[in-house]
Amino acid sequence: MGHTLAVTRIEEVTHNVRQLTFEKPEGFAFTPGQAAEVAIDKDGWRDADNPFTFTALPEWDELQFTIKIYPEHNGLTEQIGNMSVGDRFIVGDPWGTIEYKGRGTFIAGGAGVTPFIAILRMLRERGELSGHRLIFANKREDDIILRDEFEAMPGLETIHVLSEEDKNGFEYGHVDKAMLERLIGNTSQHFYVCGPDPMIESVNDALKQLGADPDALVFEE
């Protein structure tokens, strides 16, 4: 079932990421980490839907998506990048397999951090962030989504990894087995992994080689 919802606020998060807030239908419920199929209520785009993750919390009066814009793709996100307040989304029902299962490490690549935004916000509201870690991989420093918010979360250890810039205060390279072994220590925890498919596969393989329980790996299957 699709819900046609008007955008009420648009915020620039980075040079290519926008945060869109919009009306919440009465009775609409989801779990932090879940996504929905989204299209634009505009001729030629109503059937061109993509999955995006809710970054609001379920108890908020509004819904929110945080979306990376890819102008070079000539697709849905380019159109979303041109949207204005008052334009309308068509939002499907919530779905997804990424959900919070217990204390652990979140490993994200680029826009793959979006399923973790609501989960980490939920833990912040509960005062339960202590003991959690976010390893967030990006190409460059200015690509980091919601950096200030993550770094201000009390109890959350945030580690930024850059693959195209070697800067003080950042890990440099790719999130591989050697980096994970150095950063995570104990593998007796949950691991939440989201990013490009090759990254998910390589990180999951590395974690299992390091001794992580396969049942403790949480990712979109």
C-alpha cells in the first residue's frame, strides 16, 4: 500500500546528501533500521521506486529519509535532489532485516550508514549507547554524513575511515581484515554491516575469519 506524503522540510547534510522530512500517516509504524520503497508523485516517476531507510524515530510525529543524491545516474535520486517543500513522495510499507539485536559494532560504507541512524538515535534516547562503536568508511572527509551528530552521541565510539584522503585523526584505507582486527578487539558481539554489496561481503567474510559468530552478523540479505 502506498502513502502519498508531502515534503515539509529539506536540509542539506553534505554536498550530496539531503535530509527530507514529510507528513506521517496516522497509524504508520516501523522499526529503526527498516526501509520502504519510495517513488515521486510526478508523471513518469510514480513507478520508479527505490528503497530508502527511515531515519526518524517511530515515536516522532514526522517521517524522514536521509538520501544521497547521484546526479550522474539520471535517475530517482537526481529527481529527489531537485524536489522542493510541498512536493510529494509515494511511500510503501516498511520492510527490512536490519534491526537492533544487542550491543556491538556498526560498520558502514557511505550512504550505507542510513539504517544505523535511527538505531543509534534510539539508543541515544534510551541512554544505552555506551559500549557501541561506529566504524564509518567514506572516500573523503566532506562525504561524512551527520558527522557532528554521531561524534556528539554520548558513549558511542566513532571511527572514521577515509579511502582517498590520508589525514590526522582518521583511519586511512579500506575496512579490511587487518583494520578490523586492530579496531574491534573482541569478536563476541553483534556486528551491523551496511554499504555497497562488495563491502558487505568482504567485511562479513573478514569478521567470520576473525572469529565472529555468523549469527551475530546483521545485514540486509
